[in-house]
Amino acid sequence: MNLDLLDEVRDHARINSEALMRRVELRHKTKTKPRQFKFSNLVMWKAHPYLIENNLSPKWTSPFRIVEVLGNGVYNLETLNAEPSHERGMRPTSSFV
């Protein structure tokens, strides 16, 4: 490879990388639906992979109630028995209607 062309090859690779990132971001924004949960909504939390023993194991953990809305899609949760969840600032992904 000619060393004089090295800068041009790097610039071309950078431009391609930035274009790919823009396409991925656009696809993500068009495919995802932002969700806003409110205080006392019931939500489910996706189970961790280590909790899934086999294909028949539940993919979601037990329902939680939103106790506090922290903003930017982050919530403090408690179980239905009014026990606070062990993790603070969780991002639930589904809700009960």
C-alpha cells in the first residue's frame, strides 16, 4: 500500500463509519416506541439470563409497582407486597393494561 494514500483511506473509513452510525441510529429511532410510566403503574421486568433455566422458564419477573419517577425513563420499583426492589433506578420494559 502506498503511504501517500493512507490519509485518504483513513478519511474514507471514518466517513463510512459515521454514515453507518447514522443509519443504525435512524433505524433504532424508527423501530422503538418510547414509553412513559406513571406513579403506581404495574410493570414487568425482563428476567436475567441466569434466572432462565430452560425454554419453559418465564422470561419476565414478577410484577412491580412504580414508587418514584426519577426521569429519563428511570424508576424506583417495589413488589406488590410493598417491599422495595433491591435495585434502584430500573428501566422497566412492559406494563399491564
